[in-house]
Amino acid sequence: MKVFIAGGRGRVGSPLADNLEAKGIEVVSGGLEDGIDVISGKGLAEALVGVNTVVNVLNTPRFDAEGAISFFEGAINNLTTEGERAGVRHHIVLSIVGVGEGDASDIGYYLGKVAQEKAVRSASIPATIIRATQFQSYIPVLIDQHTV
Ligand SMILES: NC(=O)c1ccc[n+]([C@@H]2O[C@H](COP(=O)([O-])OP(=O)(O)OC[C@H]3O[C@@H](n4cnc5c(N)ncnc54)[C@H](OP(=O)(O)O)[C@@H]3O)[C@@H](O)[C@H]2O)c1
């Protein structure tokens, strides 16, 4: 089994890659640092050769609705187009508990995550959406963002 982790060197992607490799699963890391850009498509087709499953743990620093929607939707579209060509059979997306609901439903970043979920649900590759709450490793980021 060969897994492509879109965002494979990020906070979630990096320990995920380690865990999969420890189980003997072949992992291809797909991030900017790896020379792969899922938005422009650079390096994507080559990286997906022989891949069965894509795990999408991409992220954008854009917190405005326009930027977040365009990033998350664009990535799903490119991963679907190139994934289909490569014969990918499963697309797993990490989302967030509660996006699109309640008081925070109009936060731009969350609108991006809602658009991401919608795009992968209607895409041609069978998908699983996992909604998680924030992980412990995200706490320092939140502290930095909100310290005045
Ligand atoms: N962290 C959490 O607590 C948490 C909880 C629930 C859900 N999530 C969701 O999980 C996802 C990942 O979160 P994270 O905290 O792991 O994010 P992160 O640490 O910011 O990692 C994001 C990854 O995306 C890659 N990336 C960004 N733009 C790219 C592009 N154009 N082409 C290819 N790769 C690109 C980055 O690559 P480079 O490093 O090479 O720039 C990086 O590896 C997000 O969608 C988030 O909403 C996270």
C-alpha cells in the first residue's frame, strides 16, 4: 500500500507519516518542502504514481473566506483530477469538529473547511472526512496568535 500525505511535513502530517511508516506502509510526503505544490499542480502527477490512498492534511495561512475557500477547494480539485489519473481509490480529509455550525460558522477559515468537505463529498474519488478537535501540538500556535 502506498499513501500520499498532502501536507506530509505539517503538524499532523509529520507524525502521521512516522506512524504509517512504522507499520510498513510506503509514504510519499506531498508538501511545498518536498517540491510538490497541490495548488499549481507542480510535481503532483509524478508523486501520485502507484498511490492507493491520499490523506489530505493541507493547511493555509489564509483565514479570510475567499483565500481559505479558494485554497481548500482548489487542492481537492487538483488532488481529484491527478488522483483519478493515477488510480487513487480513497481520499481521506482531516476536518474540524463543528465547522459550519453555531456561533463560529461564519469564520472565514471555517468556511474554507466547509467548502473543502463539500468538494471532496461531490468528487469522483470515494472519500472519508474525519472531523477532529484541535490537537495538543496546536496549543502553542493558538497562544502565539492570541498573545498581546
Ligand atoms: N492541527 C490541529 O490541531 C488540527 C485539528 C483538526 C483538523 N486539522 C486540520 O488538519 C489540516 C492540517 O493541519 P496542520 O495543523 O497539520 O497544518 P500545518 O502544520 O500548517 O501543515 C500544513 C501542511 O500543508 C502544506 N502545504 C501548504 N500549502 C501547500 C501547497 N500549496 N502544496 C502542498 N503542500 C502545502 C505545508 O507544506 P510545507 O510545510 O512544505 O509548507 C504543511 O506541510 C488542516 O486542514 C486543519 O484544518 C488540524
